[in-house]
Amino acid sequence: MAKFEEVYEDTLELFQKHIDQSMLPRMVKFKILSNDSLKKDFGKVSKTSDIVKFMTDYDVLIQVNEPIFDQLEEKQKEYIVKDLLAQVVYDPEKDKISIVSHDITTFSGVLRHYDIDTYLSIKESMVTLLEQKKIEEDSKK
């Protein structure tokens, strides 16, 4: 399987729903990709380089391990989407997009909408699903 792929339509719709509900201005353009080589964290958020921005018009690239993400419960998926989007900050005075790190293990603002047990269960589910994937890949060798 390729390292990068387009995400499923339902994943894209979930991200778009939360992007629309966020405080981020509509001019910030996101590209959501599946990257099955991601082995830790919920995903990866990065600001595009100037050349990529010029070529694609995307400002922010969000990568998720979709085969793992797709096996999570809806509440867990929503938590992950909010956690990834919370890393994107737009400063209107400077007209600048920044990617920020978690203020604790996850974003305290996201935890206010959920509870610590939700966060811990997602982390545990991710570890279990990644281990299961590795076992399946090893058995094919």
C-alpha cells in the first residue's frame, strides 16, 4: 500500500464538519491525507511549505493513519479530529498560521469537552490497533 492516500469520504466529512465549527477562518485551506506509516500520536499536523502552498493552495496538511482511525468509535474519532485541529492557530494581526504543541499530553481545551477517560481509552485503542496491525504484517512475511 502507498504511504499517502486520500482519506475516505466519511473521514473527510468529519474533518470538514469540525473545521467549519472551528474558529479558524475559511481562508485557511486544509488537506487531509491517510498515512499508514504513522505509528504514534493521533496524527501529524504540519504547515505546508511555500512551494507546496503555491502548487496546491493548501495551508495545512493533516495526516492520520486511516486504517487505524477507521476502527475507532465515533466519539474517539471526533476527539482526535478536535485534537489535531487545535494545533492550528491563525494570528489575524500577522496574517500567519502556526502549528502549536499540546499544552499538556493533549490540549486542555479539548479535554474540557471530553474527559480524561476518553483520552486514555483512545490512546489504549490506538496502541492495541497498531500492535494488531504489526502482528498481521509480520505473519504475512
